[in-house]
Amino acid sequence: MQFSGKAADICCSQTVIFRSVSVKIMEPVFWISLILLFYTYLGYGLIIFLLNNIRVLFSGTIKTLQTEKLPVTLIITAYNEASLLPQKISNTLAIDYPADKLTILFVTDGSSDSSAELIKNFPSIQLMHLPERRGKYAAVKRAMQMVKTPIVIFSDANTMLNPECINCIVSHFADPDVGGVAGEKKIMRNNFASAVGEAEGLYWQYESFMKRQDAELYTVVGAAGELFSIRSSLFNAIDENIILDDFVISMQVCLQGYKIRYEPDAFATELPSASLKEEEKRKVRISAGAYQSLRYLKGIMNLFRHPLLSFQFVSRRFLRWVVCPILLLTLIVSNSWLVLLGAGNGLYEALLLGQVLFYLFALFGWLFVRSGKRAGLFTIPFYFVFMNYCLVKGFMRHISGKQSVLWEKSVRQMT
């Protein structure tokens, strides 16, 4: 009986030690995960928002704006967009910019519909067409060989531009430190907008806010292909396997020591994805391209050479793409383990309940969106989880080499 008592004491002691060690390991894991997630999605934005406002308070903001009408080439890539091209051509020709200063170039490589024939009807538009399809970046790289103007603007065939967009963009190039300008992407929203469109629209409102703050701090961290521009001399052609051509092209400009400004008065309007399946297809491709782009932009992580750019890139892109999907898992696992260990005097139970409710809201949002109904209160939890799911799926697509450089058009909601 005496031996049994000692064994029980040893067992109890080992249990206490195991519990103590587990708590000491899991608590830092939990809090580090929570702090990094908060920093990535909210904290970084709040920090630079405060920094920008403090700087304005003490020094003001002076931006050099161009009054001269610089020659510009507008490159529009299109793949089998014959149904949209009449509207896009009409929209492009309505842009308010001197005709003798604007070269319009459509690239329809690989299109098997009547895209090329439609464009040939407009003598003021230059057309480049090859029957072979090699991807968007290959088309852009080929078009850049024809550019003779100091400024080049990129746009997609399925987005409509406001008439003042080029004037607003070109005005920034008076500053020699500016290597490019990112326009704003807007998702068309109306009373008939889909549930997916509502979520996508909210996401781009958040992205627009962050781009404005990033640009005021130093530079936009990656432009969207719907509308952005660069100094033509800063385009560096690389291999044609790039998926996120807009992101890589704009970040290459930053790596050369230039800034990308943000111009909200130059905007591209796009219809939302027609369904959740179409939005997932688009997001997974973008996610795979995001991981691929890290290979082409290795220098951006050099804190000694690009301290502010590296800080922005890590905060805005690297943490969100690479770290946060893992942190979401470590957060709930460590939280659950701490609850099982009875740590925190009820704190961890409350935090775990909050996580469970958040994921339940995301589930309800998914059910609403999948059925075509607006998710309302559940929109943000749903889209947050959805984006991280697409990141994981995109990462798997990237490491398996299954993501083709040839983009598959996402079906957009009809007007």
C-alpha cells in the first residue's frame, strides 16, 4: 500500500509538471498567434493611419502634380472578350486625353473569337494578335516592345475606366521619385448585386483604404491589373511563367528605388463574380500567383537595402499570405489546449467561445452566399475564412505545379 501511495504521488507530480510545461508552451503560442493576426489584419493599418495623420499634423503633405500632358500608351489585354469589347472600346475612346498624346494598344493573343476582327474596325486603335496563347504576361511583354511613350498604363478588357483616369494618373509623374501609379478598383454594386458581389465589394473597400495608407507612408505594395501605370523605362522583362503580372511588374518598380502612388480618382469598375464557385476559382489562382511571386521578388525582403519597403511588404503581404493561415490553426489549437488544461481562470474559455462564434458566423455566411442570399452580418467572417481557405488551396496548387500561367476567365455577373 505504501508503494501504491508513492506511485500515486509520482503520477500526480508528473501530471502537475506536464500541465505546467504545457501551459508555458501553449500560452506564448496562443498570444503570439493572436497578436500577429491582429497586427496583420487591423494593427498595421491602424499604426500607419496614426503615423500618416501625425505626419500631416506636423508637416503637412505636399505632392508634386504634373500639368504637362505626357505621351501615354494604354495597353489592354483581352482573351476571347468579343462580347465585352464593343463596350470596352467605346469606354476607351471616351477617355478625356489628347488624342495625339494617347496610343491605344489592344493585345488579343490566343483569342479564338471575333475579338481581333472587332478591333480592326477602329483605325485609332493599334492591334497586336497572335494565334498562339502563352499567357497574359507574355502578351504584355510583347506589347512593351512597341511602347515608345514615357508612360504606359495597363488595363483589362472586362473593366471600365472613368474618363478622367489618365489625367489623374499622369499628374503624379512630375515627381521623379514616382515610378508608377495604382488606380482604384471598384466592384459594381446595386440593388441586384449578388451575395458574392457584396462580399467582394467590402473587401475592395478595405483594400482601397490600405492602399491609401500605404502610399502616404511610402508606396503602394502591389498594384491591381485593372488599372495601373509605370514609367516605361522601368519595365524589366523576365520569363513568361508569371501568374500575377500586375503585382510583379509594380513591385519591380519599387525594387528599383521608386514609389507607387495611389490615385483614387482614377478607377476601374468591374462586375462581381457570378457565383461563389467563380470567385473561388479566381482567388485560388491569385493565391497561387502570390506564392510564385515571392521567388521573383527575393530582394524585397532585404531590410538593409529596402527597410521601409520590406516593412510594408512583410506587414501587408508576407504575413497575410504565408503566416496567417498557419496562425489561424495554431490559435484555435492552442486555445483549446489551454481550456483543457484549465488555464487562465475563464479567460481562455471566453476567447475560445469567441473563436467558435466567429467560425459559426462564417459558416452561416457561407450558407447564405451559396444559396445566393446576402450574408449581412455574416459577410465579413465568411469572406475572411474564404480568403484564407483560398490561400491554402492556392499554396497547394503552387507547390504541386498545377496552376497554369494561362488564366481561365471567371464568369462575371450580368448587368
